[in-house]
Amino acid sequence: MRITVRGKGRWRKVTFRVPDEVWERIEKTCRENGFRIDEALRIILLDGYIDGEGPGDEDIKAVEEHIRALEKELYELEGKWSPLKFRAYYSALDNQNLAIQVSGMIAENKRLRKMLGLAEEDFSRVEELIRYYMSSAFGGKSEGSEKKVAPSK
């Protein structure tokens, strides 16, 4: 549940999220004691927590240590992920360059076969692979299809 509290001048406002189980406890307590929810929220916000004091210094330190451990793990994973991402990007570039070269060679082969009067060959399977690598090199969609599937061999 999101709650927005505005100051008297309505220039300032603070929005915060209350977990569902806490919100249910507040509603239940209001019903049992005959309070309106806005009155209960005012009491909670101005006078502190319902069940006593808030989190202690030990709790805050434990959470900060947990955050530091998670940040350390994040940096370690990022260190492993970055080289893989770099290699994948350049592999996609290499595939795209090779697809362009193969496409040029196919065109030259067709032109030479036509000049020499030889029978044409069917390059449809190779052209399908070229389209696949040209469209998937940088995450593009291939001819309206949503799902990319490598062509069958």
C-alpha cells in the first residue's frame, strides 16, 4: 500500500510503501479500537511505532553489512559478466562481417556462373543463414518473427 503524506502548506509531500501485512494490522487495530485509518496513521507517524521502538543500532548495522556483502558480490559478478558481454558483442560483429563476405562471394559465384553459362546453384540455405546472422547480430528481429531460431542444417 502506498501512502502519501502532505505538509500543511501542501508544497511538500512524502510517499512511502507500507507492507500489506502491516497495513492489515493497522486496519484490524483501527476496527477493534474504533479509530479511523487516517487518525491511526497520524498517531503512528507522529508518536512512533505501535509495538515500541523502531529498529536498533544493531539492526541497522546488520543491514548495512548485508548491503556491503551484496555490493561486493555484485561487483564480482559484474567482473565476470563484462568480459563475456564484450566477447559476445565482438563475436556478433565477426558473424555479421562473415555473413557480408559470404553474401558477396555468393553474388560473385552467381555472376561468374552466368558468364560461363553454367547451371545455377541453389544457395537458399546459405542465404537463410546469412539473413539470420545479419538480423541477430545486434538483437534485430528477423522478418517479423518474434522468436529467433537458428535455421536447420
